[in-house]
Amino acid sequence: MAPAPAASIAHTSLGIAPHKEPEVAVAHLGISIDYGGLGLEALPREAVEEILRAYPRLEMKQELRRALCGAVERKPHTAAGNFLSDFGRRHVPGFQPFDASALLEGAPFES
């Protein structure tokens, strides 16, 4: 199986996507607007209204939160070092995020 072309691999880290292929940068901008409204103010209000009429959000915020929390519940280790830990801390009872500092302090060595 051939590796996916670089342009098809989106990047979720802020500050990195704009330096990737144009397709990645543009996808990142669109996802940033759709996910958190970042940059929405740069779009004409009429265009936003037209887009939302054509493509309603269909409870996107609630459904995405449910999906992300489900991932944290099923595989809490996948939340280490990424935005999933934010969802775990806020919405998943008993979730304990990975703590690199605690790991170092708990290492079985004197120094």
C-alpha cells in the first residue's frame, strides 16, 4: 500500500498547518472556523448565512463532543499530549490525564 500524499494529511497543531502544502493550510483554516469559529469574523456575514443554510451544523458541537469523549472513555491513553485530554478533564468522570511531571517525579531513581 502506497503512503498517502502529504497534502492529504491534515495537521491539527496550531502554527504548523500554514507551513504545509496549500491544501493542508486551507483545510486547517476551514476546520478552525467550523470547529471553534476561529477566523469567522473575516468572512462576509451573508456568505456565512448562505453556507449555514446550505450545510446546517446538525448539532455538530454536541455530536463531536460525544464522539471525542467516547474516544477518551474507550482509550484514555490516546489523550496524552493532545486536545483530547481537555475533553477528558471536562466531560469524562474519573479521567486522569497523563502527567509528564508526575512520571519524572515518580521514577524509581534518586536523582
